[in-house]
Amino acid sequence: MKIVILEPYFTGSHASWAEEYVKYSRHKVEILSMNGQYWKWRMHGAAVTLARKFLSKDFQPDLLLATDMLDLTTFLALTRQASASIKTALYFHENQLTYPWSSKDRDLIAQRDMHYSFINYASALTADMVLFNSHYHLNSFLDELPRFLKSFPDQNELNTVQRIRQKSRLLHLGMDLKKFDP
């Protein structure tokens, strides 16, 4: 199987996860990434940059494996001529519905933080499969999602929570722990 990992925030645990997935996978895996900075801008704009990079590649994968930092809906819209028949999976390292915000964050103070949660929701709804790194993250996202959707004035599409739940699975972090052997 040929896989493209789409990682807009390639640093820290996000980079480690992707690199070790490539290293230990039996599949042919290519990473399309961006520097791990400006997380809010990555959630909004990375889909455009990664779409351009994807379309310029001569690599036709069987699976697009995007992380929670990517607006998968925008990416797929921009690449539909090349990605329409490719299966997609969305991997949650964390989620914006339950991730704690800094009390000093300007978006939180202005009460503008729901958009990042909506990106996670719409991307999960769009993906063929939704993967979480732990039971905790899977349950926290799916348990919080109805409350999030009920915060909208109408047409809150609560039925979509079950659709996402049915295609959600665990994919634990693969970690090389040899450095802890001593």
C-alpha cells in the first residue's frame, strides 16, 4: 500500500509520530509536511499549501493519512481531480474540542475558538476512517461533539456524531522506547 501522510504541524510529537510511522511501516509512505509553527494558521491555510505540494508529486497513493491539524475538506476540494478515488483517514493526536486553551490566548478571550473545533468536526465527517491515538482522545472527542453541535442555533446535525463514531478506531502511537532500556 502507498500512503501519503499530510502533516501541517511537523514538529515535536507530530514529527516523531510521522517519522516513526514511515520507519516501521511495511507500506511505502511519503510525508508531505510544513514547519511546526503558527498552529492556527496551519489549521486554516495548510490545506492550500499541502494541496499544491500533493498535486506537484508523481506519487499516487492508496491512502491519504491526514492529521487533525489539516482542514481535510479544503484539501480534498483543492485536489479532487487527483484525490477523488483515494481513501482518506484522519489521525487525531489531540482535538480542538477538548484541548485546553491558554487563558492568555486572544481567540479565547474574544470567544472565537469554535472554528478550530469545526475544522476537526468537518474533517472527521469527511474522512473515510477516523483514527485516535488513545481511548481517552476518542471518547473525549465523541462525548464532547454533541454539546458542541448543540451550541449552533439550528440544523445542528446531531445524527453525524453516530456516523463519525462508526468509522472511528484506535491507532496507538508507535514509539521506539529503546532509549529507556537501561
